[in-house]
Amino acid sequence: MFSHPPADRPGPTEPAVPGDPALDDRWRAATAGWRPSSIRPSTVRSGEPDRTRAWVRHAWEALENEVPAPEVGDAPAGRRVRDLLTVAALFALQERFLAVAAGEPVPAEVPDPRRDGAPLDDDEVLAVVRQTWEIDPAEEGTPGFSAELTGFLQDHLDELAEEVRERLVDRRGPTQVFAELWSLEHPDELEPAEQEEAPPFPLSTDDIAWIVSGVPGPEKHTAWEWLTH
């Protein structure tokens, strides 16, 4: 389901991802040149915002409205890394949800976002993983250390994806989060937008109600149980 190669890097003509203009600079700093491989080509249509990226930004902004937990720091560089990792965790969350909803195995690991062009270097990764794991300075620069660092980063993102799932469900409620995620692969269950340039998210109350209650099915039940476990 998610084995396609990464799409081309976003070009200057790609539609902007809608969101709070006050957060545009932070969003661009965290996502510049990054095309996550978990974005399916079917969710990207010419001339429209990528629905997956639009949902990730929508969810990221919701989490930003909380009091931020201490991560890498509050300096601009540290904030960018924190934003980037939160975005990566949200991409992982939607990928896992869609796998469950399709009756497919949940991806075993979170892809290293650097493989898809995420602006994150080894020193920044090292600063993150040292918050949880003790790293022997003598190992740095040795053969195999880069692969080991990637493994630590994936473990960190795996835990962060579970954390953002819990925070989103707590903040937005399971009904809204479920409907938003479900709509990424089932836009046919949405009413046509009243305005041509209306942002994809948040969904209307009618769309949420229809997705949750109007079209029942075992796949929805399974995905709901996974999201709210």
C-alpha cells in the first residue's frame, strides 16, 4: 500500500498548504524540500492542495496550540527540529491509520524522514536521541554509526507518533480525528466544497457526521478501534 517511490520534490508551482499565516515560516522551515514517501499519489491532484499535507499541517497547528513539551529547545533551530519531528510523527500516524483502514499490516517502522529530503542533519538527530538514549561519544563517526543513529531516530518517531495520536484524540475528540483521517482516502464521502478555494480542513460538521454514522462498515469499526485504543 505504501511502497511507491517518493514523489518529486515540491516545485514553485505547487499549491500552498493552507494554514495559519502566522505559522507559515515555521511550516516552510520544517518541510522545505521534503516529500514524505507516505503520501500516496492519489491524494495529490493538480491545482489543489495535497490533502495529506493539508491534514498534517492542520493537526500540527492543533498541537502547537498546546503548551509545548520541552524537546530540543526554544531557539529557532531547536524549534525547527521539534516542528519537523512532530510533522514526521503525524505523517506516520496517517500512514498507520490508512493501513489499518485498508485491512493491511501497520508499517513496522517509521521511515527516516531524511531519506525523503527532510532538512535534518546528523548533529540534530544526535541531540534528539540523546534525550532518551545514552550515546557513547567514542562511537560517533565509526562505521555503522549512521545506521545506528537512524535506528534511534526511528524508535523516537515511533514513540512520538503514538504520543501525537493520544494528544490529537484528547484535544480534538476521536470523532473529528477519525473523520479527518478517513477522508484522506475516501473523499467521495465528503460533500462538494461550497467555495472552490476552501481549505480541506477542518471538515464540516455534516461531513464528520456522515463519515462516522452515514456509511457503516467493518473497516470503519476496525480503524476506529485502532485510533481510540
